[in-house]
Amino acid sequence: MIESNRLTAEQYEQNFSDIHPPFENKEAALVEANRCLFCYDAPCIKQCPTSINIPKFIKQITTDNIKGSAHTIFDSNIFGGGCSKVCPVEKLCEGSCVYNLLHEAPIPIAKLQRYSTEKAIRDKWKLFERKPSNGLKVAVVGAGPAGLSCAHVLSRHGVDVTVFEKESKGGGLMTYGIAAYKVTPSFCQDEVDFILSLGGIEIKYDHELGKDISIEELQKNYDAVYLGIGVGLANKLNIPGEELQGVEDAIGFIYDIRTKGYPNISVGDRVAVIGMGMTAIDAATQAKRLGAKEVTMVYRRTEAQKNCTQHELDIALLDGCKMQWLAAPREVIGENGRVTALVCDIMTLGATDHSGKPAPEPTGQTITLEVDMVIKATGQNPFTDLINKNGIENNRGKVAVKDNAVTNIDGVFAGGDCVNGGKEVVDAVQAGKDGAAAILNFLQPKNIASIHQLNSYSTDERIATQQPML
Ligand code: SF4
């Protein structure tokens, strides 16, 4: 039976509280920070998509320079707080730490990063100053990691930024698309507030591209436009029974959990989650934490080819989720319009396909899972229609860019998931930085002109027009 309000308030609170334990005290952080070898040519930096100077921020922790440490992190990654909670560090910085070669535990980089950034966000430290406004205006579409990272860099350079966001809160995927026990809604709000505290960035919420605003309009009113619109709707399974009540997509399921309150989210007794990426794990673990009695994850390949990390899989296993490897959904069976079972083809692995993984092939045998809810987590479609309607060149549905963020339309730039099809939050943050660099380069001639204009004001005019001396 699919029903909401399965648990007590205390159980919801416990199941969705922050999964990452911080250091118990300063001494515990110092012990770990002092283990760092401060490697020359540090491999951990190379594995960070935003190139955070990890040995530097760890060294700053050892001297109790937490403000300096937070500045080092945020200077490379303004979402450094959230990324310390959601980054798959086992395949990024921590996975490359030299201690792994010594068969010893790597430096807990994420935990140390959290140690500094949480304090900065909680205590509202003012770590950055923006240059005086240079009169240039940029529109950013999307207040997710790519959009806000781009906006922050631009604002630091004196550009006035207006962000158009279709939701009522900023943070994008961080706020709406990740398991609440990894990054809590209140932390997401604090992180967005921290980013905006720089000044020079205005967010217009409930403004959707293609509905409330158009690229043409933005081009007319701004000196440049940056698109960080993310990816679109969940992929369909295209199997019989997909329209039955009880079949949901993981993106919508996670979005509801983050926006409607845990007791209001309905979940089945027995749930099948199709897919084995991070979103599939987040849907499966949260279904269990909402009170589902049994959750089975269905994947058409074997554990060796899974898209999620081992750490993620371990969370799902610890939550009691079952794994059905080598099974591909064939049909959803229903009764009175509601899901009663999921029939899967049993697969075997064949030759390597275009993805670089062995291709799953049906064996001719099937397995039937008795379930009352099916959650689809097999990827997302790009916003192809929206992109086409606005005359933007696309690359198999995603926004096509050349030379780092430059689209086919003069003055329109793009980055993050709408370009790469959906990667990690930290990749989107770097894409936003790259976009800002491309925009600053594009605006340079106008920037110089505006600086000349500002400096041509007499002192009285400058005071009268509130223009700063540059
Ligand atoms: Fe420190 Fe490990 Fe990075 Fe070396 S690789 S600097 S030990 S965190």
C-alpha cells in the first residue's frame, strides 16, 4: 500500500538528520590536519574539479587560521560547504591522497573542509569584497551551483548580476535534488545566503525561461547572458504499465521530499528503484527512511559497472536496500490502475558497447518483483525544446558550447548540467567559474569603456552619481 505519514516526527527527524558527523572537537580536527604531508604537486588538488588548494587550507587549519582556510576553499569553490557534504570524494580528492598508496586511511579532506566552511557560513564571515560596480549588467538563468558560482565571480569583479530562478529558493540541485540527510534544507538556505552576502547579486525567484522571460529580452536588457538551467525531465522507461499509479520518477520524488515535508510524502510498502546512479541511491535510501518495508534496486549490469560510488552503495546496503543485479525492467503489472509487480528480464553481459561497459543482453528468462511502487532513476533528458526554441545550437539536446561556455549566440554563454548532461555539483561550480571568465573576457572592451566613463566624472559628479573611483 502506498501511504504517507508512516513514521513519528522523531523517526523522521532521526532518519533525515545530517549523515556526516563533524569533528567532535578542535583537537580531533588538528590530529587529522597534522597527518597531511603537504605534498609537492599534490595529487588531491589535481583531482578536485575546482582545484582547491587542499594542502594550503589544511595547513591553515593546523595553525588555527580557520578564516584563512575558509577563504582558500571558497576562493576556488563558493559551494565549498555543500561540496564537503555531497562530493564523491572517494573518487576525487580523498581517492587520490598519497596515503592510499601506503594502504593507510586518506586524509579526511571533506571533513576538514566542512570544519572550516561550516564555521564561516554559520558565523556569516565576510571573506570577499566586490570591486565597485562598473555599470555592466549580466543576466544569469538558474540559481544552481553553475549559475551562482558564475554570479559570484562576476560580482567580485564589479559586474551587477541578476539571477532568474524558476523555483522559490536558490541552490538548484543542492536544494532540490539531493538526499536531505546528505545536505539539509536549512544548510542549503544558509549557503545561498552566504553566497549572496557578497552583494551585487539580485535573485528574481519564480521566473522561468521560456515562460516569464526570454533570451531575446535578456539580451536587450543585459550586457551578457549566462545559462545554467540544468537538465530536464526524467527519462522514460518506454515499457508497458509505465502510466500506472505508483510509477514515479526519482527527480520528482526527491523534489517532493525536499519541498513538501517528510510526513506528506507517500511511499509504498515494497518499492523497486530502477537505476544505480547517485540519484537512484538517493531515491532508494529515502524511500526506506520514509518507512517503506522493502526497497529493491534494479540494475541491468553487475556491481562492477555501477555508476554510484562504493560509499553510496554502502549507505543503501546499510539502510537495508536489496540489490537485484543483471535485471532490466520489462513491464509494470497493475490491478485497478495501481502497480502490483515489476517484471524484469534477466540479463547477461556481452561485448563492450559505446559506453565502454559490457552491454547487457537478455537471457530469455524473467524475474517478477512484487512491488506497489516503482521509482525510475535512469537519467534525465536535456531541455531540447527550450534550447531549440531560443535558437541555441544543441549537441544531442544539450547546449552546444565552444571555447569554454560560448554558445552560437553572441553574448550568450552556458555551463553546468545543461551542457554536460549532468555531472557532480563540483563540476557545475567549475563550469560557472569558466563561464564568468568567458563573460569577463567578452565584456572587456565595454568594461574598459565604462571604467573610462567613471573616471571621467569630476569628484562632484562622482559623489552626485554615487560613482566610485576605480
Ligand atoms: Fe595531504 Fe593527501 Fe593531499 Fe598529500 S595528497 S597534500 S597527504 S591530502
